[in-house]
Amino acid sequence: MNYYDLLPRPLSELLEEHPYIVDFLSSFGLEVEAGPTTLQGYLENLDLDLLEDLGVGAEQLQQSLHDFINGMLALDDPLDKVNSLTLIGGFDKSGTAENLELTLKPGEIICIVGPTGSGKSRLLADIEWVAQGDTPTGRKILINGEVPDSKWRFSTEHKLVAQLSQNMNFVMDLSAEEFVRMHAESRLVTEPEKKVEMILKQANELAGETFLPDTPVTSLSGGQSRALMIADMACLSKSPIVLIDEIENAGIDRKKALDLLMREEKIVLMATHDPILALMGDKRLVIKNGGIARIIEASDAERKNLIALEELDNQLLALRNRIRSGETLENI
Amino acid sequence: MRFLTVSGPPSSGKTSVILRVIEALQARQRKIGVVKFDCLLTEDDQLYAKKGVLVKKGLSGALCPDHYFVSNIEACVSWGHENDCEYLISESAGLCNRCSPHINEITAVCVIDNLSGINTPRKIGPMLKSADIVVITKGDIVSQAEREVFASRVKQVNPGAIIMNINGITGQGAFELTSLFEDASDIETLKGKTLRFSMPSALCSYCLGETRIGEEYQTGNIRKMDI
Ligand SMILES: Nc1nc2c(ncn2[C@@H]2O[C@H](COP(=O)(O)OP(=O)(O)OP(=O)(O)O)[C@@H](O)[C@H]2O)c(=O)[nH]1
Ligand SMILES: Nc1ncnc2c1ncn2[C@@H]1O[C@H](COP(=O)(O)OP(=O)(O)OP(=O)(O)O)[C@@H](O)[C@H]1O
Ligand SMILES: [Mg+2]
Ligand SMILES: [Mg+2]
Ligand SMILES: [Zn+2]
Ligand SMILES: [Zn+2]
């Protein structure tokens, strides 16, 4: 189904089935009513003077509606399956070749470690851009062993990569519920109300302190907004690759967060300095001077230590909660 | 010479983004010229000059800066040519939301920022709605989800455009934008080209300098509110 299939249909049916058309037209300042008129008839009968006033030409409006409807309909298409992501090395900041080829599969968690300014974010950006030797590092990214279609770069419907970035501020004047609903509607998910409810519930399970659906997003705490964003990503994003730029030091349950994100088989790459997160990964890429200097596979000894680290972390968490509830720490 | 028009609301990050692109183009040894159009005052020309690119500045004063843009841009393009620029970039601040400098067949970029509010994309006219590339800046100040919601509002009013998030300060994403600049069409002259959208007819007595208020002073293209 595409735009041209919708043109001869009456608005009474269309607006019911594709309510986003109303929203599209109103974003251009146009009104539309359900009735026997076809979409084509509606478009052909628009007053040209009105369009001139609204700052849009009839042809451009139709082209935009065409692109918009096709984009929305494409959300329903099945995603191309990603079975592997291959990273072909480029050069570090001094121009030394990385000489490596690394293939990642769904279900794997790869940690990216390295000092400040070493190039962790650049590596994530290379993957997001599906670099083909056209970034400062000269790296190349293959999907399923092939140079991917460049549509991945700009598609907003079928994004290859979902990002979770360091910043968790909001400036929009919306409640948590309104915000998530708007996000869900832009993704055209089925049963948006259910999704919204689920996201808010999961966010509250991740966050230390709960918030209400009508809490303005601008007044969420750091941990709460981080939790909201992780739940939002887990429920709304279909992207097969997840990039996380430093998720630590936010008051959330990191393990639960990672489990939530990994519910569907995805390839997860995570820049981190957090020892627990680093040990949860299957591999660690050590970045130095802009290049991948070493690849560390998690060993059994490390995995054992992860258990000890988690215990330590829980102890600290318990102490933090005692401080929060006003207790003293004379006996620990 | 490749020519691109860059426009956007005041302080949206146009100069910052252009500067980051200039850095990436200079790394590829390209010769660049920039023309800055503004209304009353601008210091952007000095920022460009500091980068070592050729700069021309035009202040429209009492005219709509976009009207001023159309009457001068052809000469600016010739100037760029004469100076052997490989790239000419025009920066103009959209002040009336209804005029737009975008020209058919010339790559048109609109810069808008994440902080401007979710309804802003709807309020901006052809400058945003007819652009080929929409650059969204200041994403560093908001969360990923908010960036996505904002981008989806932009997508709604310009679904055909390439939408990119760029950080005007660190330049994150500018490298990628530069590849799109490299794809801009090569032109000799603007002769025969047309604006993507007509500019509003401003032809009332106030356009001509009238300051007195009252029915009897209103002549020409006048329109009344329903009250
Ligand atoms: N945090 C942040 N600030 C930015 C970003 N891009 C631009 N700015 C800041 O926003 C302010 C305005 O940026 P300019 O590049 O001068 O904006 P402009 O659109 O050229 O402004 P005019 O030419 O005056 O209309 C400056 O203080 C920039 O440093 C960004 O991505 N993030
Ligand atoms: N191989 C490379 N060649 C050239 N430049 C590079 C290379 N790798 C990284 N850079 C550049 O180095 C700078 C710092 O890199 P980046 O921001 O990725 O560091 P980071 O590890 O994420 O730092 P932080 O821990 O502070 O977030 C960036 O401008 C990036 O483009
Ligand atoms: Mg970083
Ligand atoms: Mg400027
Ligand atoms: Zn104007
Ligand atoms: Zn007037």
C-alpha cells in the first residue's frame, strides 16, 4: 500500500484508519473534515490563496504528504534482519593502521573503554553513520557481511541504531505521560496507550524513586529521566543495534536496565568506565589515541569477580539507601 | 563552484554549524567563500574571517532581509566565482518566518535548534518546509528521546528532507554533513533560477514609511482581522 492507493479513498474512511493525516495537515495550518470527499478531491480543491498565506505551494504540499504517508506506511514493513555487524579497522590519530576485523552478533554486549578523549564516542559515531572510510578514522562498517544500503544513514523509520546518550535533560513543556505518548505516536506503535502505561511502569521499576504520569519531564531527577529513557527505548525502538554512551552514575538499577534493553536480541555497544558494566560485556575494546589498541575477551576469572563486584555494589547501594532514609553509618 | 543556502531562526546555530563544516572542508583543502545576510547587525563575518575564508556581509536595514537577499545573491555568486571559490555558502537569518532564501536546484539547508519548542517547526514557513537538509542543533542540552520527538515534529512538516543532528560547538555530526555539502550541485550562475517560494507581498503604506495609525493612512495591500 502507498500514497497513491490512499488518494481515491473517501476522507471518512481514511482519517479513521490513518489519523496522522489530520495531524500532518494541521501542522501546515490546514483543516480537514471526515466526509465523502476523497483525499485527491480535498487536495485539488484547496484554496490557492489560502496555501499562499500558509507559505506552502499545492505541489509541495502533495509531495510532502506523499513522503509523509509513505514514511508512515513503511513503519509497518518488516525490518531487514541484522545477523552481524563487521567493523573493519581504520587508523588511529597518528595514522597507524588498526589492522583488525571484528564481527559482532545479536545478543553480544561489547564494552568500549579508554581514557577521556581517546575516541570512544567517535567509534560509536562511526557505527551510527555506517562509516565507509568517510570519517576521520577511515573505519568501515559492514552489515550482514556487506556494504549496507545508504538508506540506513538517514532513515528515521528504520533506524539501524538506537542511541542512549549521556544527557538526560528535558526542555519540553510536557508531562512524562504526554511526552511518552508523543514519542509513541511518532513511531506509530499499535495500542499507544498500553505502551505508554508499560513504559511508565518499567521506568518506575528502574528508578530509585517513583514518579507520577503527570510529573513534568523537566522536573524528573537524573535517575528518573535516565530510567524513563531506557524504558522508552526498550519498548519503542526496533533498532537492531544499541549504542550506549556512559550509562553509569545515574541512580538506576544498571543490571535491570541492561536486561530490559537486551530483551530482544540486539547488538549492544557501550562506552563505559564502570567495572560492573564492563565485566557484563562479552568483549572489551580498549581505545587508545583514537584506535582500537586491544580486544579483551571476558575470562572466567573476571566473571567470577563480577559476582564479588556485584556484592560490593549492593553493599554500597544499601549504605546509600540508609543515608537517604536519614540513618547514620556508625555500624556498617 | 558549489553553492548552498543556509537559513534558520536567529541564534539557532547557523554560524556554528557552518564553521564546523568549513573546518572539515578546509581539511580537504577546499577554497571557501561565505556571504552573511542580516538585518541590523552581525559579527559573524569576523568569525568567518578568522577561519581564513573569504567573507561578504550584507545588512538589509529597513528591508526584509530575504527580499534583500534575492536582489543581491546573483552578484554574490559571481563574486565567489571570480575569487575561484570551490564552495560558496550563504547564511541568512530568517526573521519573518514567511520569507525563505531557498532557490530551486540549489541545495537548501535549514538550521533549527532543539530548544526552540515543539511547535516551532510548524510555525516556520518555506525556510524549513522546503529545505533539502534540516540540521537540528543543541542536542547536547536535551535527552535522546527529546531529540527524537523534536526530529519527528520536523519530519512532519518536511518529510522529504534529510534530517541531521549536529552539535555546533563540538562539531559532532559536522563531518557527516560535510559529505552532503560535497554533493551540492555545481553552478556557474544563478541567472534563470527561481525561488522555491514567493516572498510575501509587502506593499502597504507602512512598507513605504508611514508611521501614523488610523484608517485614513492605510493604503495598498491591507488586510483586516475578524473581530
Ligand atoms: N549547547 C549548544 N550550543 C550551541 C550549539 N550550536 C550553537 N550553539 C550556541 O548557540 C549560540 C548561537 O549560535 P550561532 O551559531 O551564533 O547562531 P546563528 O544561527 O548563526 O545566529 P545569528 O546569525 O545571530 O542568527 C552560540 O552561543 C553558540 O555557541 C549546540 O549544538 N549546542
Ligand atoms: N582515529 C581517529 N582519527 C582522528 N581523530 C579521531 C580518531 N578517533 C577519535 N578522534 C577524534 O578525537 C576526539 C575525541 O574523541 P571522542 O570524543 O570520541 O573521545 P571519548 O573517548 O568519547 O572521550 P570522553 O571519555 O571524554 O567522552 C574527537 O574529536 C574525535 O573525532
Ligand atoms: Mg565520549
Ligand atoms: Mg550567525
Ligand atoms: Zn520577509
Ligand atoms: Zn507593509
